[in-house]
Amino acid sequence: MQPSISPKILFSAIPTDAFWPAAGTARDVAEAGGASILPLRLEGVTYTRGGQSLLHEVTFTVTAGASTIVLGPNGAGKSLLLKLCHGLLRPAAGRVVWLGPAAAQAAERQAMVFQRPVLLRRSVAANVAYALRLRGVCRNERPDRIRQALEMAGLLPLAGRYARVLSGGEQQRLALARAWASRPEVLFLDEPTANLDPAATRAVEEVIQLCRASGTKIVMTTHDLGQARRLADEVLFLHRGRLIEQAPAARFFDLPATPAAQAFMRGDLLW
């Protein structure tokens, strides 16, 4: 028997828009004649906490299509940058702006998955169903959406299992399925394989690739060079809260342009 919990309490306790966007999908974008929320532009973005500047005048543009990997050592500001892009944090200076023709719908057409996803005290399928209900997906559409999302994540055989007893890798795949079920145009992933073993990491990466293949733009942080090589089309390299490089992945890995990036590629400790 599944424990009960008040939907009202859950809604107030969990940052639901961080996981579950409204219906606004890659397919919907195509059917709407290509109207997109992208590109996303950051201009001179600075973020401070406790009087300390943690991100310094970051400027870049994210466009549709290619997977963007935000790479850098621990403490570089990668997670902060993703939260600013997603709108969970506000910059102290500069601006974060969606420039696409559907920019007014940006809040509804993006999702974010964190290192440690919050799962409801319900079954695997019920986690996805609850997300879809919150975002107003028609009741008749929900069973197909749930099945498709869990099948993509390799979790369909576990649909009735209690979500919080899943392994770490399975929980992360469920978080991805829950986010993707609403078919966001842009999916932000904050180190989704942190602390997972190699097999679980590869399984999560396969789900990420399937999300991308469905037409969802992936923007993801990692400090894992091997993972970045496998998943990146372009790289944003952060160091000490500054954007040091933005380059196509092949160029970045073959010929990093800055001493900090070169040292990172060699495996040197960066301070």
C-alpha cells in the first residue's frame, strides 16, 4: 500500500516548475510552424551571494539543435549558471533573455533535472502521472505519455514499483522521464550522473541521447571529460565563475584555446 500525501503540501514543498513544464514540445514547435523559445541569450550576467561574486559578466548564446555541455572544475559556477538560465535565480547584473518568436512561453517550455531529484512517495508511474496532471495534460493523453516516457527510460517494467526504493541510476532515469513526459523544448540537466557508477552513468546518458533525438535541446553541466566528449556538440568552459571558452566540441577537445582549459584537459587541479 502506497503512503498518502497531500497534493497541496507537495505542490508547495517542491519547485514543480523545475521539473515539469507545461505542454510545449518539440513536436508542438514543428506543428506551430517552427515557433521556438530559442535562442537563449545571457548578457553580462553576474551573480552574487553574501557579497561575493560567484559568476562574473557571463555572456553567451544558446541556439537550437546541438547539445550544449557546460564544463569546468568543481566550484566553477556551472550549477549556478544553469539555474540562472532556467529562471530559478535572478542575476545581480546583466540579463537572461529568450529571443525566439515563442519567447513569451519560455517558462512553460523548459524543464530542469537536478543531481538529486525529489521523487514523490508514490509508484514510478504515479510520479509521471502527477507531473502531467499538474501541467494540465488531458487525462486521456496521460496513459500514453506515461508509457512512452517510462519505455524511453527503460523503466516500464518497474512502473508499479515504489519510486523511492529504486537505485540511484533508476531514480535519475525516472526524473528524466518525468521531465520529458511533458515534452519540453529545452531540458537543463545539472550533473545528472554525479555519484553514479559507470553502468548507471551509461544508462542515464542513453536516456539523454533519446531525449535529444526526440527534438529536445539539451543543456547540461558536468565536470567529467569523458562524458562531455560523448555528449557534447558544443562546450561552454567555466573557471572561477567566468566563461573562458565557448567552442564546438571537436575544436575544444582537440585544441583548447586558454591555459585554464588546457590544464583542465590534462587533469591538472585548477584553483
